[in-house]
Amino acid sequence: MFDIDLIKKNYSKMADQQIIELANSEGTIISHEAFNVLKREFIKRNLDKQLIKDVESKRLESKKGNIQDNILKEEQDINQQLWDYTIQQKYENKTDEEIIQGLIAKDVSIENARNAVSDLETAITKASKETSNKIFRGMVFICIAGLVAYLSYTVWNNWLWVFLPIVFIIRLLGPFLRYFEQNEKYNFILKNIRKK
């Protein structure tokens, strides 16, 4: 990975001001080992001890922030998996009780399982609106690209500008059709929920 002896050698060759600048500019992002070498260099040269303490505090805060970000991302991933499972089960016409039992079997607490089922209509309604907006934006982009292709052919007689919008339309069709399919699924589930 890296040679700690090489880092020690490089730091020992630096002037005091360079060591201070290194601590200020990169002290929070260098590796743990490199920071320890930097810290020892500060002590050996009797440089500003408060500066290195401040940098160390920033490093700790940064690590805490990274840990919190990772925990939040894991929670979001777990919540997404919970919703995906719940939505799929509802799409397969499972009863609320069957879905709750399935969630409990996946180590979800009874309370969270019941909340997921009871909040399902609200969550799907929101997701359906978001997906509808994406479909609308996709339709607008497809229409604009089609218009550019048409004008390029009929008015400007420029084949390159006919080809590029068509490629753009083809690339948009995949996500557009997935959103359309997803929205149909949401609408199917909402109809079943509202029938009850």
C-alpha cells in the first residue's frame, strides 16, 4: 500500500513551515499511519502542539461523520428493502397479515411490520406521483428530441442532427418504459388497497 519509512524520510526532509502547511492542508485526509508520523514530527521539532491537536480533533469529527453517514445509508438501504418487499407482496395480492408475517420472518419488529403495511398506501401514492413526474419529463424530452430530428431533416437538411436526437430517444426509452411499468404496478396496488 504505502511505505511508512518513505513517509518518515519525506517528512524529516521538509522544512518546519512545510510540515505546518501539510498539517493544515492535508492533515485530515492523510492515512492514519501518515498522520502519526506527522504528529511525531511535530513533537520532535517542538512545533505548535495546539495545531496538531486541532487537526486530530477534525480527523475524529470527520470519522464520526463518515460512520454516521454509513449508518444512515445502511438504514436507508434496509428501509428500501423493506418497502420493496412490502410492495412486491402487495402486488402479488398477499393479505396484510401475510405481509406482516413475512416481514417478521425477515427479522422486522412487529411494530415496524405493521407500520409498513399501514403506511403502504401513502408511500405508494407518493412513489406513484414521483414516477408520473419522471414519465412526464421523459415524454417532454422525447418530444423535444423528435422535434429537433424532424426540423433537422425537413428544414436544416442536416443528417447529423437527425441521427443524434434519435439516439437520444432510443437511450431514453429504456428508463421511460421501466418507469411506466413501475407506475402501472403502483396503480394496480393502489386499486387493490382502495377496494377494501
